[in-house]
Amino acid sequence: EVQLVESGGGLVQPGGSLRLSCAASGFTFSSYWMSWVRQAPGKGLEWVANIKEDGREKYYVDSVKGRFTVSRDNAKNSLYLQMDSLRAEDTAVYYCARKVGLGLPFDYWGQGSLVTVSS
Amino acid sequence: DIQLTQSPSFLSASVGDRVTIACRASQDIDSYLAWYQQKPGKAPKLLIYTASTLQSGVPSRFSGSGSGTEFTLTISSLQPEDFATYYCQQLHSYPPGFGGGTKVEIK
């Protein structure tokens, strides 16, 4: 059974940093692109970042470029999102998701991890 | 960036109704469109991809159609468990954005 479990969320002050983790199981992690998608309270879905199977290609939404870094450790079946210079508008539930393939969507999602940026 | 406009943003329907949700892309995305269902407090669930391919395990009352810039998600006979918010997503080019969502509520 495919499972994605996020951790690392919490309350952080504006300008602070947080690192989210996503532990994957039930599939060959190193064979899939992985993604982060977020959802602000009461709002819609926003794609945040993608990372290729080997970690050599990464893509970000403009609003997080230069502040967020996606990475993965295939030996540990884990995906990460390092979030720096956090802003109030980054407050959201962050989901990790498995991407089926090029031009294809996210077929499995984690339960989400809430990040709250507030003083 | 490609913009996706969903309509309506809210609809009220009864069990057994046929429901259609539209998604319009700001430019041609071929068939690179997916549909998700999200219930409160839960992660989104993939329903349909490449505009009309039903994800494994999704009931056949869900169907998708369209290509280019106009797409639709149809629920042939609304069931109690279908009351949720539905999102379209384009996967033609970066960023792979989502539509604003359509909330389907009980009439």
C-alpha cells in the first residue's frame, strides 16, 4: 500500500525557517517524481515544487523561488521541503504527492502538515 | 502562466442529479488535464487524468471530456459521498496550476 506521511509542520515567526519531511513507503520511491502542494486555510490548491526521480531537476512556483528548496534522499525514501524567509502568506497545509509521470498528475497524497507563520 | 477557470464555483444539487463542472484553460493544453475531489480536512483524490481517463478505483459515474481549452467533469448520478470540492489541474506546462474549485453541496 502506497503511503506518504508528512511531518515537521508547526508555528514559526515571519522570517523564520522550517523543514518538512515526507516519508514514503509501499512503492519504489526512486522511480517517481515527487511534489509539494499547499492549501491556505479556506483556499484552493497551489502547486509548490517538483523534483525529478534522481533529484537533478527541480521546479518551483514563482512565489517561493529563492526561499524554498526541495530535496530527496532515495536511500531513506524521503522527500523534504526546506522553507526559509517564511511569510504570513506561506501559512498553509503542505501536502507531499507522488507524480505519475511526465504530463501526468499526482496519484497519491499525504495527509498534510500545517505550517503557520505568525508572530 | 496558464490560468484555469472553473464554473460554477458553487453548486447545490440533489442525490441522483446529473452534475457538470466546467474548466476553461487560458491557452491550449491538449488533453493534459486532471480532476481531483477533496473532502473537508482530507487530501485531494485523483479522479480523472488526461482529460478523460478514469483513475483506478473511481466509480464509473464520474467522467471527463474535452481537449484544448474546454473541459468538463460529469457526475452522472450524484451520490451522498460525492458532496465535496472539485479541482481541475493542467499538466501541460509549468507551473502545473489548479482551478479555483467547485464546491458541490446538498440541495
